[in-house]
Amino acid sequence: MVRVLVTKSGGKGFHVKGSFAIEYPRWVESRLDFSERFTTDDERMALVMRLATQQAIAHTGGPFTAAVFDGDRLVSVGMNLVEVTKNPMLHGPIVALMKAHEVSGLMDLGADRRSQYALYTGCQPCGMCTAAILLSGIPRLVYGASEKDVEAILDMERASPDLGLLREAGVEIVGNVLAAEGVRALQAYEHGCGANYNPRRRSKRR
């Protein structure tokens, strides 16, 4: 969860102190083995899809899950925490990237040429997540279901992603990896009447 402590100081306004922390849902730890090695894109994406399935079972948010790998090594995972934190910024890819920066101690995930950082997402990132990818410096993005799949299944109008910005920055992009599984995760969320974030935006959902 996000924790920010606020205290009032002697007539000079409010001062923020304490910490900003994101905590995974309780089920996450039991589902991960950071000693496991993942040698292919399919294996890495399969982990992301398993997280999406568990996210739906546990009712801890939308089916938008992600993971950061360094070569065959799992660095971090992320899941959509919008519903549980009431914070619309905490999308799965952003959570995964924030954790990766914390674990690695790097501000730029592309700065160390000896590393092979890559972000795997169950579906094509939205505009906000695309910007976060660009700022993170991560050199590779792999996604499953497409933006068209998200909009068609969830009838959710998202901030349009511009993958061209990532390509211009030198980010390698690989799409449609285990896309069918990504589509099934979106359909499961839709059938379970998952929340439509920011309902003031155009949507046919009720």
C-alpha cells in the first residue's frame, strides 16, 4: 500500500515525512520463486499470465500484470493495484518498474550494458505506462494481448499508447507473446464484472 505521513509544523504549513511504499497483495509471495530461471519469452510471459489469473481469483484488482527480468532472472513483478489503493497511477507495469528500480538501485534500467532488463506485460501498455517505460530506460518490452483486445473486451477507453516513442528511443518491442492467454485473462475479468476505472469516460459497460 502507499503510506505518506503528514505532520503540521509550527504555523509554517504541512511537512510531509515518512515513506512511500508499495506492498504486494498477500498472495504474491507464495506464488513466486526468485531462484527460478526463465529462458524464453514464452516462459517469462507465462509467469505474467499466472499472476493475472491469481489476481482475478483473489479479487485484488484488474488483470493487468507485469514482470521485469534481467536475462533469465526474475527481478520484480507488478499487478494493477488501482482498486485496493484507490490510486489510479498504480498500473501493473508501473508497479513492476518501480520495484525493479528499488531492487536494482538504478535510476536508468538501460544504463548498465552488462544487464539485460526487459519488461513483460500481459497486454499492450496504456499511454501512462508507455511513458513510464520510456522514463525507466528499460531497453526491451514484450507484451501479450493488443490494445484493440483491451478496448474490445473491456470496452475501456484508455490513454492511447504511442509505441513509436519507445521505438524512437531504441526500445526493442515484441508483441503478441501468448496473446490468447492474455485475451482469456481480460475476458475472465469482464465476466466477473470487474471495475471500469474512471467511469466518467465513455463506456458501454454498466
